[in-house]
Amino acid sequence: MKTVSNLSELVELVNEVGQLSTTDVNVEYYEHGQCELFALALHKTLGYDMYFFIDNNAEFETDDCFDYGDALIHAYCKDKKGNYFDASGLITLNDIEHEHADFVNEPEHILVSEKIFYEYIQSGFISKFKISELNKLETYIKENASKYVVQ
């Protein structure tokens, strides 16, 4: 571990390491699980519109057969300039659709308000979460804003 003895050495170390984050977040977890919570954090922190990419005819295996219904495929946000973001940073709709193309029967992108988000939780469509986790994600986004803002 490198030690510093003055302010200029600290500045040099920060420049070498990149932006320091006091919040440890496993971004991959929010890319392929709990993406809806990261989208909510982006929405609340940066004011972006929140979207759900859903399958209106997803196949679910039950005990003795298959059933069909709605399923969340991915959640993401859109800024006022038309740029799209998820936990990984800047993305395209093409990225989202092609990553999941093999698993989606009837795709749809839905604009989701906070009210609708919480209704989805109440209905069981998406999972409950701890407010402390949301707060952690909001802090992470603020500390890593350059990853989630296009100038």
C-alpha cells in the first residue's frame, strides 16, 4: 500500500487511482439482478425517466406445466438528452434488446413513475428492497456521476 505524507502526494495518488468512492457497490449485481432498484436510484438522484423492458408473454415453469405472464427483463433510465443508462453506465436500447433477445417473446418498453414502481412492489411484480440499499446506490451514483452523465 502506498503512503502519502503531504497534500500533493495525495492528489497524485487520487489521480493514479481514479475517482475515490466511499461506497462499495457490486455493479454487476445491479446489471443482472435488482436492476430496477438501480434505475430507481438513478431516477431519484439524477432526475432521469425510468423505464422497464418487459416481456408481456414470458414463460414460467410451474410444477406440472408452463404458464405465461408479464416479466421484468431489465430496468434502465433515460436522460433529457435521450441517452440511456443502467448500472453499467451509458447503454443503448439495442444493447438491452439484443442482450435479452433469446428470452423475450413479446417485448415492451414502459415508462415507469415512482408511483407505478411502488405499485409493482405491492403487486409482487418486482421485489421489495431496503431503504438503506437505495440510499447506498444514490451515494454511489453521486460519487461516480461521470459514469452516469453525458456532457
